Amino acid sequence: MSQEYAPGIPVRVTDYADSVKKRFEENATVPPVKPRKEASEDLPVLPPGVTRQNFNAAIEQLKSIVDGHVELVDHDLDDGWYLHRPLTHDVFALDEDDYFVNSAICAPGSVEQVQAVVKWANQWLIPIYAVSMGRNFGYGGSSARVKGSVVLDMGKRMNRVLELNEKSAFCLLEPGVTYYMLYDEIQKSGKDLWVDVPDLGGGSVMGNSLDRGVGYTPYGDHFGMHCGMEIVLPDGEVIRTGMGALPDETTEHGSSNTWQLFPYGFGPYSDGIFTQSNYGIVTKMGFWLMPNPGGHQTFQITFPREDDLHDIIEIMRPLRIKNIIQNTPHLRHIMQEASVYGNKKSYWPHDGPIPHDKIDEIIVPKFEWIGNFRWILYLCVYGPDVVRKANIQVITEEFSKIPGAKVMFPEETPDYSYLRSRVNIYAGTPDLRELDWVMWLDNGSHTAFSPISPLTGKDAEKQYQLTKRLHQKWGFDYFPTFCPGWREMHHIVMIIYDRGDPDSKHRARCLMEELVAEGAKVGMGEYRTHLALQDQVMGTYSWNNHALLRMNNKIKDTLDPNGIYAPGKSGIWGRCWDNRDSAHPSRVSASSQEPQGRSTLGRLSSQVSDQLSKSRL
């Protein structure tokens, strides 16, 4: 891409992006640049167990490996904003601002340079952490779990669309290809293909898939739609999965021409262990793309009562399983809907969350074109006109069994309606509208509680009541969104807090910890979480004395015996690291290392107990 507004963002969005950036700046009550607490001679912060002399020597060597593309994090920390991605630290910190801070950023330009960086890390025992674009705000952003790690900015120089095949509808990408970039590349090529996009288009296609993110077309399971990977392992070896392991000198990439067509190849299927893990750095990844379906229609259905939730989900389940509802629908509470039309002060200029018994008085009047509602369901149907009309008829007939249900189409709503922005998302067009709700509070920041549950009305009600109660306890407005998959349901709860207010950050952390703990007791397991909560969440997956984590650690210790790649990611530490002091994990000397996995497991119960004790303060 010749011209960019920001890394991976086309210049054509400049006016809109600048308008959003201006609102973020107006939303801030504290400066975006945060002074460092350390003395200048103590910067950058060092990785555990590394001396200043060795670090400086290692950095000089690293510069020679990546053509000089190394930046030291020896300056004040600038939060920037979503598109101008800060790679230095966790912008939406739940802890102290300097809790998750990197020591340096390097940008490899090739697979060979990634291999060399990995070997460099093994030589100096410096932990490294790879990010694709680093826009995973709310989950830790670009920060590594271990303070002082060196970040690999994979998106800066490795950002090519390597193959775009219309006949078989697939692509092969490098880490830095964003949804905007892939969309523009398809438009430029004239190929009749779609991209499935998440709510925000600035992220990496590969990065979102590796964190098992989702979108909203029939191709919304992003990892499920991948096919074939190339990975640099922590010892520097390169592997290709699936049919990519079959060499073919007649193809441009040197692997079988079925690499992006058949995901499994021969033998064990290993792709999944490289998602949400610290087992290797993915440098290429294939994806199936959705052919133009021949038409699409986005619409919404509103429901007037809070206790309609049970019946909405019960009606939705068979429609989703039978693929009458073809995409991932979006069921939002009126409070979440309100957050994209204004900040909290515009509705309720008082301290504390908006009381739910005030919704009719202060929220509903803002939606005069809709009328009174508590839940709003966004859907899209695809295919030729006759198919779309048939599916819409079945869907509306089923949901009309709920008294007061109301169907609306985009042309019946104002130009600024959220429904009109969903038309873009559901048709594979990247957008930035979803940034609006982050500005609900001053210095708006967010994290997410993201549990999985069965797709039943009973489970939806159970989740709703539990999360609503704990939000009230900790003093936050509750923004629930239910996203039903094929058989399960993602409950995405955005916790919006003021990062300029230490008390707000503390309460957000406490709320998250209690949601994780209480949710696990009733079978609600998180599928994704912030860096600060990853040990706790992994601790909830404890069946058979944490057998899953024991296996994860065995894999870690086998593939990464020196523990150099992303230690602590998803609670996987291996035997090289001691995280009993979670704020200051340390390297374990070779003579002190415990058997595989035991050191981490032995700490889990005490850590979870400590976290729960803190949340009760």
C-alpha cells in the first residue's frame, strides 16, 4: 500500500479517522503521554535476569539482524489511540501504567530475519513477543506478559498479500495485512470475493484469527476459515502445516498447490496449538474467502421487555442451527446500544451507573425512530432475492411470537443509525463505528469478559443476572452483547472504565476477577481475556488436576526449552519461569527447574485465592 493514514489503514479514511481521533482527544481529561517513574539511566526496563551490559550488547547485535529497525522504549509512554498503535505498553492497563511495558521493539522484514531474532533471543535469554498489528486493545494491546520483553512488530515490514485466488476463493497473507488492506486489495483486483471483518477493521487478519476472534458473515469463525500456516518455532526452525508440508517446486511458495485448499494434510493436526499460545511465530497463513453471495439484506428486530431474553434465545437456536440465520447475529441490550449514540454524561450527568429503572425516562426517548425496547437483534441474510425473502419471512414469523417484536430495515432508520453501520460489517466492509462506545466515560478504556455458554434461554438469563449483579456491585454500567454461534453463545461484556482514575481501574480489575471466578463456578468459561487475567482464567480450566495446563507446559518445554517466546501467554509458563510474584516473574536457573509443568501448577491455587481476596477489598 503506497499511502497510509496509519499502519495498515488506507489514506481514504483520513477524514473519518481524524474525526474519531478528535473525539478521543476531547474525551481525555489526562495527558496521553505518561512520564516514566524510573530514572533515565534505568531505561529501558530490563528483562528479568538480564544485566544492563548484556542488554546493550544484545540490542546492538539485534540491530544488525533487522536492518536497524530497533526502537528502545526509553522514553515516556504515549497512549496514542487505536489507529496510531502504541507498541510500547498496555494502553488500557488494569494495573499500574508501567506494569506491562516492553524494553524494545524490532521489526523483522523476512522469515529469515524472524529466525535470526529467535536464535538471538536464545543466545541472550531475552524474552520476545510477536504482534501482528498490536491493536488488540482491551486484551493487553502490544504488551508482553513479562515486563521488559522485546516486541517483534511483525506488521511493519511483513505485510504482503501473497496470493489472492478467485477461482477457489482463498488468500495467503503475511502478519501485517489488515482487514482494510485485504479489502482494498480485493477491490483493486476486481475479484468477486468478500472479507469477513470483525467490528473494527484496523486489526491484522492473521492476528485476529490466532486469538480466535470472530466476524459476522457466514465465514465469521476466523480460525475455522484458515487453511495452512507457516511458523517459526522457538528454536528457529520453520515448519508448514497441513498440505504445506508437502514440497512442490512448481508453485511460487514452494509447497503443495493444495496448501490453502485442504487444512489437515497427514498425521496429527497441529494448527490449533499455535492459537492463543507461545509455541511459535506465525509468518504466513491462508484463509478461505467468501464468494459474493449474490445479495444481502441487513435488518433489526427489537423486543420491548428485559425478560424477553429467554424467548429470543430459544427462538434463535433452531434458526441458527438450521442455517436459516446464516450469519453471527448480534443481540444487544439497550444500554450497549445507547453507548454508540452518546457518552454517559449526555444521558445521566451523575456519579455511578445509570439505574435500570431510569431507562424508560432517560434512554428510550433518544430512540424515537425505534420506540420502546430493551433488546435489539441485528441480522443479515445472504443469497439471491428469492432466498433472502424466504429466510426473512421465516425469521420474522418466528420472532413475531414474542409480543411487541418490531422489524426494521436500514432505510427506515436515520443516516447515523447503528443499523446502517452493520450493513458494512455484515457485507465484509471494514468500519470504525464500534469505537464510539469506548468514549462512554472520560479517558474511555475497556476490557472484556467473554464467557461461552450453551445457546439456551436459561443460560442466557443466568449469565445476564450474574454479570448484571456484579456490575452493580462494582459500580459499572452493564453492556451485554450475545453473539450466538452454531451451537454455543459468546457473551461479550464490555467493561468501560476511566483509565485516568486509579479507583476506576482498580474496580474494573476487581470486577473482572470476580466475573471469572463466579462464572467458572456455573460453567461459564472465558475464551479470551486480558494479559492480567490469563493465569486466573487458565486456572479455571482445572479438570483432572489441571491436566490441560500440564500438557500445555510439556509442549512449551519441548518446543521452547529456554522459555524465550512469550512466557506466561495464556497462563503457560513452562519450567523456565517462576511467576509466584505475578508482577515480577523471574527466570529459574537450570539447577532449580522443576519437572515439566509442575512449577506453574503448584502456584495456580494460591494465585487464584490471592486474586479473589483482592477483589473483595
